Amino acid sequence: MAVHLSPYRLSKAREAFQMFNIFNAVSWNLLVGIILTLFVLRLGASPTYIGLMSSTFYISLFLLPVGKLFSRRFKIIGIYSFGWIVRSICMILAVAAPFVDYAGRRNLALFLIMLGVLLFHLFRGIGMIGNNPVLNLLASGPDRGSYMTQIQIINSAIGMFGSFLIAMVLGMEPPIFVFSILLGAGVITGVISGIMIKKVPEPPRAKEGNGMKLIDIFKEAFSQDYLRHFIFIFFLVVLVSGVTRTFVVVYARDVFNHNDGLISLYSVFGGFGFLVAGMLVKFLVDRTGAKPLFLVCLVLGLVALIPAVFFPQSAVGNVTSTILFMFFLFFMLNFGYLGSEGIAQTYFLGLVPSEKMLDMGILYFFILGIAGASGTFLAGLLIDLLFFIGLSPFVSYKILFIIMICLTILALTRHGKMKSLGSLSLSNALEVIFSFRDLRAISLLEKLNKAKDSHEEKILIGALHDTPSHLAIDGLLERARSPSLATRIDSIRALEQMNKLGKNAENALIEDITNNPYTTAYISARTLGKHHCTAAIPKLRELAYSGDYMLAGESIIALAKMKDEAFRPEIEKIILDTENPRLRIMGSEALGLYHNANSIPVLLNILRRKDQMQYLRDEVILAIAAIMDTQKKFYKILVRYSLNNSPAATLAFDEMEAALEFVKTALNKKKLSKDNVMQIIDCAENYQSAVNDYINEKNGEGLSRWILELPNEYSRDTGEIKSVISKTVLDEELNAIDCLRLLIVHWAAQDLKIWAAMIKGKITD
């Protein structure tokens, strides 16, 4: 079963593992990094020897079952520590090789190196039984992907820095004894790393996993489609990654005759490529998932190999071109293939249940070992074979790279069979990678996770509010449960700005409107309405009667936004019965959103009340304007009226004159003989007379007749609004409300303009 450390213990365990990782990375780069390849090349090793030596890295992984047997009697951390200490000591054989070579026994020197490397990897294979269980223990929580990648970043940064130092040391072809000094430093740091790992807590053991045999592990793995497909793709990726990273060093020496120092400098760029890949993955993996990033890295690795196939032989002698090309090749190969190999481990940890991690971890490293060992060894044999039949190094490596390209394409064609594990699709992940808004949101979320107090959280959530991204939803949901009310409010407001909410967010908001009245519930209700969450309708109907008037009002508006027509009569009753002006305002706004003419009488009844506040009156007028489909244009007029910049009569006559002028200029005078043109001219004259009486005398009889005579075919209204408004202008009580009369004149003017525009269109046709 899964065991999780407390936050404090997890932090301390990660600190200890980080120190182990630093010394381990230094030791690795000094003992089996590029330095070892350059060492044996100085001793005249053949491609087959180099391939065989590189394959020992992968052969060591077959010793994992031995480590598993030991884990039944000893602690996993103890085995891990023992393996790391002994493997480093075994490399003393390689430290002695320069002295043996100096004595004239070069073949023996090469044998000592091979033996030392073989023993190094064999003990490493035994110790690695603890690798996946330890990583699974430390990489618990929502930052699993970024933490895993952080480990890779440390390794690549140290590797890059180490390669740079090695390039400086080996740049002038120093005596071969320098390799003894570098390897000796690697032995010392390796022993220290073995001691440091003891400070990491013992990972949990899986009871049922201890009894599984190796054959049973393979049977179970290959019986599951998603795991079988991953194994196949992973096999191809590791094979290509191992071959390209091993032989690109030999490629630089055999084809371009570059020296050790320059090749070590290329390795710096290779390390930088892996570092950049690690930083990119760390930044994105917890938001996009591992699968799309795995594919992106794999495609970039493929892109790196294509120029190697088409590199012209005529450019081999051009020093500048070859150096720039090798910088590119080392950088992209490490970015692509090593990056995809690294993210594959993160994907694997998410693919396999934690209780089976020990057993499936053996499977993972077996595949890694089989692919890497067979790939590097066969690639070495292939190169030597091509040399033997007379092909030049330039052509031989082109053939090798073409084979690697074909294997990469084969892996990419099978990516659709990989389980998504909740990842974004490749297209969506690419949108995130190339979206400044999404990248900024991710950056803000990273800072939010490290926020020291609620004030800092508030600032960062405010920034997320201004940078709406669906990637921020999970982080905001976490903050929506903060003990700080201000943080909860800001988080839900930020959610409101999102283009789309997921199911988890909708459920969380429904839970909030249910459990948190008088605090954040009203914001959640507003957010649910904005995003048309129909699942919340039953609860919103219930909360429309809540004692929390803000929650009741936002629930009513949310229902209106979702066009819950069945509940509209209940909203009419609520705003007529309540004495709360804010609830009346929000209810009026809701009725405006329905655009139903049957609600206009209800809104007019509110206007009849003598004790209305100005702002309530204005909101009711705007709601009527919304139903009449003229709110946007009328709003500016109402603002001028409310600020007392102009009296209602002046504004009404402005609307009338503008409409008459529009009719006059819209119609072609040469065609005034047409009946439909004459009809609108007569209607315009009657409109002017009716408005004069309505505004100056508050007499709406003429305007009422004019409204009823408007042809439906030239109106936005099918008849319901005309029927209500024609009666409204006859109501003496309502005629006393200046802004209502202003609205009616404006609405009539708009209909007259629409009529003229439609007539003009027919004449033009």
C-alpha cells in the first residue's frame, strides 16, 4: 500500500536525497561519462570495444533480481548504499590503467578498464533495486512530475559543468595520467554518495510484490495492453537514445578528427540540451502531463538526426561548419532522446500502482538494459562491419543514423496506444507551450505554491484573475479551500474568469453554494451561471429563497443566464414580494436576461411604487430596455439623463430628430412614389406629432395608436412588446416617470430607423 511522509519528513528526505544526487552526479560524470569514452579512444579502442563497454551500463540492470532477493533479508536503503560504495571502489581498476599502459601493456590496460566498468555496473545493478521505490516515496504529491524532473536537472547541470571542466583539462591533449586523477576523484565522490543515501527513509515494501517471480512480472506486464505498448515504445526510445549518445562521440572523432577537448566541449552543449529539456519538462509536466512532453522530446530527437544524414561531405573539411553542426547535434540529441528517456520514467511511475513499484521497477530496468545493451553492442558491430567492407566513416555513420531515424518513426507511430494518464492531448499541450497566457499562468501557480502568507497569495491570485487559463483551475480550487476568507474569495473570482470549467470545478462550486452562505457562496453562484452549469439548476432554484440576499440574487441571475424559463414566474413573485432593494435590482436584471415581454408588467409594477430609490428605478428601466432589445444603445442616454447633463425632454426630442433625419437620408427621393416609401414617410410625420404630445403634454394617445400601427414585418418585435408599450403610454401614473418615457421614445425611434433601413434595402435591390 502507498505510504506518504508528512510534509516535514518529506522535505528532510528530499534534502538528503538531493545531497546524494549531487555527489552521485559528480561521480557518474567522472567515472562513466564522456571521459571514459575519450580515455579508451586515446588507448586505440575500436567501435566494437566502445559498444561493448557502453552495453555494460545496460547489462547491469539484469542484476536487479539479485537486489530483490537481498531486499527480503536486508533494508532497501542498505542495499542501495552498499551497491553504490562497492561500485565506486571497483573503478580503482580503471584508475590503474594508465600506469599499466605506461608499462607497455595497452591490451591489459583496456582489459582493466572493461573489468572495472563491468564490476561498477554489476554492483550498480544490485543497488538500483532501491531506485524506483525511493523515487516513488519522495515523488509523492501533486508535484511528482516536477520533482522527478528536478533530479534530472541536477544531473544534467552537473554533467554540463563537469564536461566543461573536462574540456578545459583535456583541451591540450595532456598526459594520459590525467585520466587517473579524474577517475580517482570519481571514486571518492561515489563512495560519499553511497554514504549519503543512508539518510533517506526506508521506502515501504509491497507484501504481494515480494512473492512475484520474474516470469510472473513479465506475464502480468504483457497481459495489460497499455503497459505492453509502453514497453515497446520505451524499448525503441532507449535503444536509439543509447546508440546516438554513445556513438556521436566516436562520430566526432572518426569523421571530423576533433580532439578530446573539443569533443568534451560538445558534451557541455549536450548537457545543456538535457538541462533545457529538464527545465521545460519540470515547468510543464504537472500541468500538461508526461505523455505529450514525451512525444515532443522524441520528435525533437528525430529532428536532430535528419541533418546528420544529409550533412554534405564537402563540408567535412570546413572547421566552422563542423563545429557548429556538432554543437547543434549534441544539444538536440540530448534534448530530444535523453529528455524523452527521462520523462518516460515519470510516465512509468504514474502508470504503475505504487504497491507494484518494486516488481515493475525490475521490469522497467530490464527493458532499459535489453534495449541499451543490444543497441550499443550491435551498433558497434555494425560500424566495424561497415568499416571492414570498405565504407568510409562518413558513410557508415549515415547508415547508422538512418536506422535510428526509422526506429524513432516506428516509436512515434505507436504513441496513440499509450495511456493518457490524465494528460492533455498533444495538440492541446502544444497550444500551452506556445501560449504566453498559459505559460504565465503556470509560472504564477509555481509562485503560488511557494507563497509565504495570505497577502502574497492574494497578489498572485489577483494576477491569475487577470491571466485566465484552464491550467490554473486545480491550483485555484486548492486555494478556494484556504482558511483565509480573502484568499477563498479571490480564488473563486479567478475561477469565474476562466473560459471553461471542468467537472471538478463545477462540483466544488456547487458544494460552496450549499455550505458557505454569507461568505463565498454568492460568487460561486455567479460563476456557475456565467459558465452555464446546468447541473446546478436545482440547487440554485432552492437558494433563490435564501436568507442570504446576495446568494439569492446571484442564484436568480444564474438561472436567468441559463434560460431556466420554468422558474421565471417565481423570480417575478420574489421581486414583487421582497422589500430588499438589492434583491429587487438583481431580480430585475434577471428578468431582463430572459428577454420575455410578459415580464414587463411586473417591472412596471415596481416602478409604480412611490418609495423607489433612483438606482433601483434605473435598473428596472434598463431591464425593460433589455427585453425591448435596445439596452446597449439606451444605456448611454440614461447615463446622460442620470447625471443631469440634459433634461428628459431634450434627450427625447434628440432621439426623435435623429430618427427623422435617418429616414430622410435613408430613402431615395427619386423613388418616393412607391407605396412602401410613402407609408414610412407618413409614419414618420405621425411619429413626430405623437412624440410632441407625449413629451410636452404627457398625452400618450397618439403614440399608442402609432405603436399599434407599426408593421410587424419591419419591427424586431412580433407584437408582444408593442401590445404592452401601447398600454403603458396611456398610464398616467407611469407617464410621470421621465426616464420611462425617454426609453419608450428611444425604442420607437429605433424601430422607425429599422423600418427605413429595410425599405432602403428593398429599393437598392
